[in-house]
Amino acid sequence: MSRLAGKVAIITGAAGGQGAAEAKLFVKEGAKVIATDMQLELLQETVADINETFGEHAVAVQHNITSEEDWKRVVDEAITRFGKIDILVNNAGILGKLSSDVNDYTLDEWNTILNVNATGSFLGMKAVMGEMKKNKSGSIVNISSIAGLVGGQGGVPYQASKGAVRIMTKSAAIDAAAHGVRVNSVHPGTVASPMSNAILAADTQNSAATRIPMGRVGVPEDIAYPVLFLASDDSRYMTGTELVVDGGETAV
């Protein structure tokens, strides 16, 4: 397969879960990938596995997505190694504790979640947009959540952060469209991943699966393929849109 042949992608949060699945699929589809994460050792293991299977097409870079300086370093690494940036997947994020009561959260907890999930995505778009506009081509995929669409799917700060990702995606897409750059968001439902495994393990009644019309919790690959679609030229006439991938969870 070669849906991303000749493309260069940056994928954040790629040490495990959805980010790792996306990095593996992108390389399989012909892309060169700068895979980033704060967890360097785990990221290196993930990238080594990808390269062992598909050849030396992925690079591991430790990366704090809340640092503008770190984003500059990652972009410079992509340009130095591969000459351009075609795709950005803003995948990295944190969940925090789950509660719909605003009084359950301190200001520090609020700021931390918003800083990672919303500001991190903003800084990523800001870091790559100049290169993409210069090349008059590019696809940015921001990973939001169904928690950015409906209430009751996460803690107050998490939902606020994912709602911010949804709206900033649409806003950025309006300006970027004139420059040949597309910006879209993906909204996963309940997915088994390192971020959610503790919550799913505590779900002794299996209520997560029973509330999903398709009858099961998602896996990272279920999200990776829709992300691939938005990253590729298959979605060339799509921008500013939100792609919900939730097994029907928000249809109930």
C-alpha cells in the first residue's frame, strides 16, 4: 500500500496507543515519520519495532508539546532529515481525573489539562503552518474526542480542552484553505489505550461496551485508519470537518 508515498509526517504521542498505531500505519503506507513523545525509552522501542518491520522510515524524538522551543526543534528535525512536512497529527494528550463537578478540580489541574490538550495542539499547528503554506500543501489532523461534542464523556477540563481542539480546527482551516493546507479533527469514542485502560479495567459491569451500539470498545487501529484517510489525498476536498469514530456511541 502507498497512500502516503513520498509524504513526511509528524505524529505526537507516538510511544503507545493510538499514536503508535498511527505511526506504524503511516510508515506501512509509505510515509517517513517523525514520531514524538515525552516517554523516550518507550518511544524508541516503538520506533525500533516499526523500522524492523518496514525499514528505517521512522525517527524517535523526545518532545514536550507544551514547549514552543521543542516544537521548533521537532520541525527543524523533520526538515533536516526529510526536507519538508506534509502531515501533522496532533495526537498527544492527557485525561486527568473524571468528574462533572467543577469543584473537584484545582486551577492547577485545569491549567495542566488545557495546556497539554489545547495549547499543545495550537503550538503544533503554529509550528508547521508556515512550512505547509510555503509548500502550498499539507494536512493537519487534530485528535479531539467525543468529549468535545457532548457532555458526560469526561472530566470538565478534559471536555473543555477537546471542545477547544474542535473549534480551533475549524478556525485554522478557514485561513489555511487558501494556501492548500487542510485542517480536520477526529473524535474517538471509548478506545482501549494506555490513557483509558485503568478506567476500563475498573468497569466491572462492562457498561462501556454495552452503551456502544457496535457492542465493543474501540482499539487504536480503529482510529488510525480514519486518521490515515484525513492525512492522505483521499480526503483532498475535506477541511474544517470533524470525523466521529465511536462505534455509534454518540448516536444513542
